[in-house]
Amino acid sequence: MRFFRIAVLSLSLVMAACATGARIPDQITPEELFDRGLAALHGKNWTDALTLFERFVLQFPNHPRMQEARFNVGNAYFGKKEYVSAANEYSRLANDYPAGPWSDDARFKVCEAYDRLSPKPQLDQQYTRAALDHCQSLITYYPSSSFVTAAQKILTDLRTKLAEKEFLAGDFYFKRKAYDSAIIYFDGTVRNYPDTAVAPRALYRLYETYQKLGYKEEEESTKQRLLKDYPTSPEAKLLQEPAPPSGP
């Protein structure tokens, strides 16, 4: 069965090579094959690069640059904007060689691939959460990686997007005067994403919701919380008492 799978893969690579123009001689050194793959990758000939690096991985599984070739298979998929396939390739490489030279590169690229798939806040956020998980994995397992700063930036952007989604749900109910439901979402936004710019917006909306309901105690406590936790936010400025007039 294993021989059959290898034969099928070999045939598919040959057919792909004929179709894409990546014509590979029967006798080729691993160095020549790798260099052709790099040339295709740098030239953004993604399909050719994919064919060449997949053949390299198949034919030279013990070569010192095999892990790099597998990473470049992911890069070729990424270039083709086939982000799910790219993420799968990167993830397998990172899992197979967690201490390898391309492990943190691969972890970051999984994070980046799912980030590219992350949709607008109003839509389902499955890929956003996957990106969050993989970015956090990079930061946790490779804290000294040069990719940590970029991963943290992606994390911040993605958390802001999730906060925005929860806030929009609250706003939906607020505008329809379903205030009890609005409170649940505004409160959840602040509780789950206190470090985002959406949190003070949610607190201000929560303040307005309590105003609409006539809940004076909750209204005042929410106001004070906004002023205390987010004093420089635009929303806090809306609630700050005007300065007393200066003397004559």
C-alpha cells in the first residue's frame, strides 16, 4: 500500500510538471532540484515551486535541506493563497520537528495563514480563533523567537476583531431596545477583551443602556469604572465633568 501511494504521488508530480512547465529531468541532483524550486518560489511561480519541492521531499527524504523543502511547500501554497493547505503543511512540519531549525518559522506561518483567512467581525470567527491559538503557541513554546513581536501584533488585532464582534452583537440588541440582551454582550466584551480599544466603547454603551433602563446605581458605577480604567479614551472624555470656570 505504501508503495502504491508513493507511485501515485510520483505520477501526480510528473503530470503536474508537464502541465505547469516545471519540466524536471529524470536524472537531477538534489541541489539542482532545490535551486529550481527556489527560483520558482522567488519568481512567484507558485505551482512550479510546489511541484519541485514536493518532488524534492519525495525523492530525498534524508537530505539535510528536507525540512527547508517542506517549509517551502507551505510557502508555495501560501503564495497560491491556499491558506488552509499552507497551514496544514507548516503545522505538520512543526509537529514532526519541534526542535528543528524551521520549527518557529513554521509555527508563525500557521498563525499568519489563519490570520489571512480571518473574516470581517460580523462573520463566523473559526479561523480567527485558530490563528489566536497558533500565535499563542509560538509565543509560549518559542519565547525567544524573532517572530514573537509579529505574532503579538497579530494577537492584538485578532482579539480586537473578536471584541468588535461581541460589541456589534450588543449594539444590535441595544438599537432594538432589547436592553437585557445588550447588557450581556457589552459586559462580555469588557470582561473578555479588557485590553482592546473596544472595551471602553462597550463600557460607554453599557452606561447608556443603564440610563435607558433607569438603573441609576449601575449607571453611576459603570461611569466611574470607565473613568478609572480608561481615563484617556474618547468615551471617558464624554463623561468627564467640565472644568470649573477660572476666577476673574
